[in-house]
Amino acid sequence: MQERRRKFYGWGYEGEEVSPGEIAEFEQQWSRLLGVTKFEAMPFPTEAAIALRAPRVSLPVSLTSFCTTDKYDRLYHTYGASSVDLARAIRGEFRNPPDVIAYPRTEQQIVDIFRWCEDQSLAVVPYGGGTSVVGGVNPPEHDRYRGSVSVDMKYFDRVLEIDEVSQAARIQAGVLGPHLEQQLKPSGLTLRFFLQAWEFSSLGGWIATRAAGHFATVYTQIDDHIESLRVVTPAGNIESRRFPSSGAGPNPDRLFLGSEGALGIITEAWVRLHRRPKFRKTTSVRFVDFFKAVEATRIISQSGLYPSNARLVEREEAAYTGSSDGTYDILVLGFESADHPVDAWMSRALEICADHGGAWDEVSLSAPGGATDSSAASWRQKFLRGPYVREYAIARGVMRETMETSITWERFAPMYRYVKEATRRAIREVTGRDGSVTCRFTHIYPDGPAPYFTWFAFGDKNRIPEQYMAIKALGEQAMVDAGGTVTHHHALGRDHRPWYDKERPELFCTVLKAAKQKLDPKSILNPGVLFDPS
């Protein structure tokens, strides 16, 4: 059976289109948000219409069995999934495609790629699912490299071993979310790491970018699931020992978590699993005062209840997703367990909400297998559907971007106000018209939330990449100026590098560069994501 091809200019597979009715519904929402009465769409590009630069290097015979210079493969691996990436792809701008795409099936083939790239001065870009929204998989533009090779890990896709007693599994890093869970299902275990890009992102990508997933508390980032890693570097292989925990000096896994392919290519990981939940409770709590909702969420985060879901959604965003009429904010609250009913935990969390003016419908307190809370379901459906609509929005000049951070509780309120105002001002300055800026919490910790800002603006279709970057830069700067980190879970890539350079201690950067020099002496691995090539 022929393998399905992913779109090279958008989200999903070729042939998967958003229906005209769904587009009309979104256009109505964009019109209400942005005051635009008519949208004219740019056509999506075709492979045949794009004149792609010829490969700048010739493949040696020894690599031809798993490497290609095919046009579609090079188009598809040119960009990740950021709004700017999609805007450029839709305009047919493929100025800097990778020269070669490698599809290794063994670690030795990865080593062979490294040796060739070192010899030929080629950059190596590790590629998992291609869902980076920060320029993490784009070929670098740097004079020191004669070309670039994208190393697609799609064939490292197996669950190799399951330890049902310890609830862990040894898994190859190229496996995508759905195939990973499919292989775990017969064991009754699950990684349960459901991020928005789950369908098309890989385990290795989650690890390399320190992604955050399904759980709003406790097991928030992939870090919390890692027992050990196996990494192939130009200097040799590294495999950490598998322990539940160890106090034996610095943890080697921590060097590669968040390294974004700049120190090596992750090929395997032992990850902690969960038994599939049997007991669930979900509800949506309505608040008419956003900051009382924030206070209730803070107390829940410090209560020891540890909800699996605790996503506070501001009313404007809740209205956009159909989970509010726009007069109240909602806290999507959920508990789950494989072992015991969670009624008591939900009841106590709702007591906290009630103390702060929260209200909810009794029907939302459904038994396992019962009715699903409609507000929570609406929000979830829009959340999962969002990536499929982005290319249609961009083709109509509708810009939608997200900025995510974390900050301590006592600093959240002033940061919230400052970032929203600064981003609104940036939208007006760049586009000449008003836009929309909303906020939600994706994850919560006892010492602070992970706020996630979403902005909408209507731009000039001929200048969308430039306008995107200008607004994003001003919004990100405001977020950092107000005390937040540049990213909680979207990673650095090349887009967030300017703020990471200021966030990290300078001496730490020196130490990290020393590790890079030892592991990757020719500096071929994903240049520019952590620091510029030496």
C-alpha cells in the first residue's frame, strides 16, 4: 500500500481538506474578532509550480539506499509548522530547502551520515514529525556549510520492550504519538502524553524539545517520563543507565533533554508509563471574575489534589471555541485514576471554586462512560482542530500566533496585563488595525502557572511573514520583560534564540559550548538552535 503523503504547505495529509461549511464558520468568527467583512483566499501551492533549487551536493553511492534528493521530500522538509513557515510555504517560497533527505533505519546509518557531513561541511538537521513552531527543523542559512541534510527518523518507530511490572517501555525515538499508543495498547499501559501536535509529532522530538503534554499537574513535561536515553553523536554513542531515580552526580539525560538535536540524535528512550484510567470526572467551572478564577486555580495547584486537567480559559477564547457565551471565563477541570474513584478529589476542587465565585452544571459530574461536559468538549474539539485550519486562515490574511511562558503566581497579574496591552499595541502598530489577545493556562504548578497567550490579527497577505515576526517579537519581549521565561514547552528553535541568549547564565553557555565541542567537534548538528556555530 502506498504511504500517505503529508502536505508540504500545511497540516495533515494530502487530500484532507477543511470543509467549506467549517471554513464559513471560522470566517464568521474571524470577522467578529477582527472586524473584517470579506476574506479573499490565496491559492495553495502545487508541487509542480515550485521551482526548487538543485541539490548543492552529490550523494555518494554508499548512502543512496536510504537517502534521497526527491523534490517532494525536499519541499516537505524545508519548513516546520510555525505560522511563518506556513505563510512562506503557501506563497511558494522555498528558497532554502535541504539538499538531501536521509531516512536511516539503523544507528550505523546515522553514523555514516555524520561522517559524510563532517567530510563535506554539511549541516545535519534531525527531523521527527516536523511540528516545530519555532524554526527548529528549518535548514540553517550559514556560509560555513556547503549544504544541509535533513535526517528523518520515521523508521525508528517501534516499541522494543515493555516492562509491565515497572510500568515502563523502551521505545524508538521516531515513533509518532498514535503509533506509539497503538503498540502499547495490548499491555493496558499508556504514555498518556497528548499534546496538540500528538498526531504528527515524535517521541524523540518531545524529548529534544522538552515538550509538555496531557497532564496539567505532576507529569507535565516529557522530562517527568524519562528513565534513560540512547543518543548517537558524531563522537560516539551515549546510553544512560535505567533507574527510577539516582543521586549519582549530574544526570546525563538532562544534557540531551531540550538539546534540540544540537548535541546528538536520540534513537531510543526508556519512558515511564501509566495504567489506562478507569475513573474520570470532568467539568467546566464558570467564573465572572477572571482573577478570582486565577486565585481558585492557584489554591487547587497548592492543595495536593493534582488534577489531570486544570485549564483556565479566558472568556474571549472560550467564546471563540464555543465553550462560553463570552460573559464568563471557564476552568476545565478533570481528575482520572486507574485505581479508584475520583469523586472526593473533584468535590474538594469544586468547593475551592465555589469559594471564589465559581459555578458549574451538575450534569458535568458524569460517571465513567457518562455524558461529557459540553463546554469542556467544545474547547477540546476546537483545540484539536486548530492546526488543521491554520493554512486556511493564513491564506486569507488572518494571523494567529501563540506565546507561552511560565511565571510565579505573585507576578502573574501584572505580567498578564502588560503582555496583553503590549501585544495589542504591537498589532495596531504593525497592521494598522485592532486585533485580539487572549490568555489561558495550559499547566499549573504550586509556585506558578504556564500562561499561553493567543493573538489574532488581520494582515497584508503580501507581508504576512514579516508582520508575524514583528508582532511576535514585541509580544515575546513584553513577556520576558514582565518576568516570564521565553518558552514553557514550545522550545527554542531559531525563533526564540534571542531571548534564550539573555535568559541563560553566560557561564552556563560556555559550559554547554564545551559539551558541544566534545560531542560534535565539526559543529554539524542543527546549527543555530542553542547558539551560533563556532
